[in-house]
Amino acid sequence: METSPSIFLRPFDLSDAEDVLKWAGDDAVTRYLRWTSVRTVEEARQHILLTAIPHPWRHSISLVKDGRSIGCVSVRPDTGDGRCRADLGYAVAREFWGRGIATEAVRMAVEQAFEVFPEVVRLQAVVEVENKASQKVLEKAGFEKEGLLKKYGFCKGGIKDMFLYSFVKGEMRGMGK
């Protein structure tokens, strides 16, 4: 396994468009995401402007050495009676798969989310049953698999079975395995 490059999380900027196109334009990266791949720099700019920037907390996974965006991680708090929980999602450029980047980004996001959203005590993620790599990321980051959600959501034109994972504030299980 190659060594994992140092990363940090930061808000997106329109200047990230070319880097975003590289990973968000890769159908393998967006395969399990609810949005379609971007195809041009202008589409990447629009994605940043209309989706990433207005999002409550969507950050670029960026390389420390040059600030380049190599993915994203997002936390979306629920509202009303559900304001104690938030949904987590992420994507990483294919060239960085298998190097611990997603796991490290999720760990960073967990820590930051509980600081930024003080009412949130539970982070959750849904993962398609076929997406073994994402399941492994969440488990290594300390999330617990709670169960199978049959025919839970649409993705890329089909209704998918998904696993529900959670990380509850104060239950620091598995952080570092």
C-alpha cells in the first residue's frame, strides 16, 4: 500500500473547477453518488457554485502539499425533531483509492461536524450493498453498521438496498483500526 498523502478539509472555491472536473467527471467515482458526473470545466464551476458552496457543510478533500481538490466530504444536518442527526457523504479521486484518504477525511469530518453543529449527536451514512469499499471506509472511521434498508433509495435510475451506518458522539469505537 502506498503511503497516504497529507490532506486537509476546506470550503470549495470556484478556482477548484479543473480539479473537481478530474474526480467528479469520473463515472467510477460518482457511481454510487446521487448526482451525475460533470463533463466540462463549466459544469464543474456550476456544481461548485450551485451545490458545493451553498451546502451547509461540503468541503474539499485537499492535498496539503499543493491545496489541490481530490474529493469532497459533506455533512447535512436534519431539521426539526431530527436536528440531532446529520447525513454524511464523500467521494475521492480514483487515483487516491486504497490509500486511506477517504477514511482520514471521514474522521476529520466527524470531528469538525460535532464542533460546527453542536445539536448534532449522530452522524449517519447510507451505503449501497454493493459498495464494499465505502463500507470499509466507514467501519475504519468508527461507524457502526446498524442494518439493511431494503429498497431504500434511488441511485442512477434504480431503487437500491442500502446499509445504514452511524457514528454517535461520545462513542469513539474503532477510531484508528
